[in-house]
Amino acid sequence: MVHTDKEMKMNSRIKNFHSLTMNERKKIIAQKLGMSLKEIDDALGCKKLNTCALDKMIENVIGIWHLPYAVCPNFLINNKDYLVPMVGYEPSVVAAASKAAKIIREHGGFKAKADPPIMIAQVILYDVAKPNKAKKIVSENKNQIIKQGNRALPNLIKRGGGIKNITVVDYPAGTGYLAIELEIDVCDAMGANIVNTIAEYASPTIADLTKEKILMCILTNYAVKRKATSEFSIPVCQLSTKKISSEEFAKRIVSASRFAGLDAKRACTQNKGGFNGMDAVAMALGIDCQALEAAGHCYATSSGYGPLCKFQVRDDILFGKIELPIAAGIVGGISQTHPGVKFSLKLLRVESAKELAMVIASAGLASTTAALGALVTEGIQRSHMKLHFRKKL
Ligand code: NAD
């Protein structure tokens, strides 16, 4: 791609975003998106959020709570450049993620993948006297259940979504539970409401067929069929630090990663470091952060609570990788009504929920890598204090 002088100048200023004033940054983003400064102020201020819209978003509203909105440059994911929006109140999160993303981009950037957007609804039966019989009935009548559930949202079916599979999970004898799991393609949505609607539509058919009682129909936030991964690789010799050798630095990162695999207390904090970045992106995009965290922590328990990001050295190359379920959408929720979220989607230029999941995973990997890098060298306090103004307090 050929860049004009003006574009090259702009790109180099974006890479050094932290050294600009707030107004300078805003001007660059406005120029990049072809927007006026007023349009950005309108999107990120509260003027366009009228009281009526706010009152519908949650209950008992009396005002607006403000948080800073930042842009994290330097993210190169699958060879595409991203300006990643982040919202939050914790100092250093944006600086740390930017710093790690900058180093990673110099070595080819993040390589990310995401599964198709399959969410799972649980239709839970209770007091089931003959689970095997109920299980057999559900298996033999899958098509009828799928047909009935899919009637709930004809537009989703037109987009290629809907129930794709049904499985039945049983529990220890005597407990009386059976869960009918509907695997639903939610296309570009997060999908919680979609999935709940379809499950409620399908459940009377399940009750009729099995002659059993339904306890509840609800999505599981453990979106285990919807995993995203992001990884990077950097030659160890390129890892420069002031006080220790690059080999020692890589060794300490890997050692810290191994320790998190052995110690849940450490793993919990390492994962929190990853969610610093992921939640900040999720907030800027109006994504359900609680769902994101619930799924991530549940995934971390797959074999005893462990770290979501892992690091290793092979053939003198440091590899970092994150893997977790990410249920995030570019439609639905507040994405079409909140001006700030609309602005974030324009800034991020993601075209699908899958692409968004890859960006969120990469933000998690960047945040974790930066935190580990600081921890195994100068320590988190000294490193973070350099990055924010609270040291003056
Ligand atoms: P939603 O209810 O807004 O539904 C998505 C809408 O987008 C549907 O009407 C669908 O027809 C439409 N749509 C348009 N284009 C689409 C496309 N390309 N792909 C898919 N749908 C398309 O949102 P949702 O995603 O079903 O649910 C997300 C919301 O539900 C979030 O705000 C979340 O906080 C909330 N929620 C979460 C939980 C939970 O346990 N995590 C539970 C209930 C609700």
C-alpha cells in the first residue's frame, strides 16, 4: 500500500499518541475518520444521550456517570491496523497495552482466530424420574425442537443463524436434572436475549415431548463454543530491557507464566491484568463485561484455576498466547442507540462479531504481557507510577 506524506506523518503521530495533547489526539482521530471535532464531542459527550434514552437503558436514572475515553494505538492484528477504544478509570492500563502492542507489531503483530458465534441455551428439567427416556425422546425429536425454537426469530434464520445442534446433559443418578442444550448461531450479536428468546420458544415443545417439568430456560455465559485466541512471537534477542539480558527477561516471563499455572492466587491476578485491557475495550463498545469475565474465569478452571495467557520459549523465540470464550457483538444491546458505542465501532472498523472477539483477545494478551514484563523487571508499582500522574498525590 502506498502512503502519502500526510498519511505517513499522521501514522507516526498515532504511534506516539501518548506524547500529544488531548486536543491533538482528537484532531488526528477526527481527520482519520472524516469527522469534525464537534461530532466527536457529541458522540463522546452526553449531549446526544437524551434523558429519555438514558431512562430506558436502566431503571431509576437520575444522571450520567463519566469515565475517560482513550484510544490505544499500535494494534496490528492479522495484518490489519486497529485504533482500539478503551474506557476505564485505572491508570496505566492504556499505556501498558499500547506499549506491549507496539513491541508486538514490530514483530509481525498479533495472529488471532475466533470460533463461529455459537451460544448455548440451557433448558433445564427437574424431578426427572427417567432421564434416559427423556434423553432418548429429545434425541429422536431434535428436528421438531429446532424447528419450533427457530420460529422465534425468523430474521436470525434469514441471516444464517438459529439453533444448529442440540445435546442433552445428564447429572448424577438421583439428582433428577437433565439439561437440554441448544447450540445457537447468533450471527453478529452477543446473543443473550436472542438465545433466551429461542430457548423459551422451544421449551414448551420439549415439555410436551418429554412430559417433564421445565425449571428454567437461560443462556449459559460460559460461551465455550465461542472461543477466541490471539498470539505473538518475538525473537528472544529482540527483547531489550535496561537492567537484565534479553535471555533472562524471556526466562522470567516464562517462569512467571509457569508459576501462574501452579498457583491459583497468582493466576487470578494475572487474569485480572488481562481483563484490564479486555474490559476497557468492552466498556467502550457497550459489551457485557460481566459476561466476558464470567466466561473467562470459568474457562480458566478447565483443569484447576489457571492463567488464560501462557508464555513459552521455543527455538529462542518467545511465544505468548491467550485463549478464552468471548461473547461480544457488533449489533444489538446498546450498539445502535449509544452514540459513544457507535463512535467506537466506527473507530475500530470491525466487520463481524468474530473480528471483534479477536481484538478483545489481543487487548487481553497485550495487557497481560505488559504487566508481566513490568513485574519481572522493575516491579509493577515503579513501572506503573512512571505512567500516570497519581505519583504526584
Ligand atoms: P439484542 O436483544 O439487542 O438482540 C440482537 C438484535 O439484533 C436482534 O433483534 C437481531 O435481530 C438484531 N440483529 C440485526 N443484525 C444482526 C446480525 N447481523 N446478527 C445478529 N443479530 C442481528 O441483543 P443480544 O445480543 O441478543 O443480547 C445482548 C444484550 O443482552 C446485552 O446488552 C447483554 O448485556 C444483555 N443480557 C445479558 C445477559 C447475560 O446473562 N449475559 C442476560 C440477558 C441480557
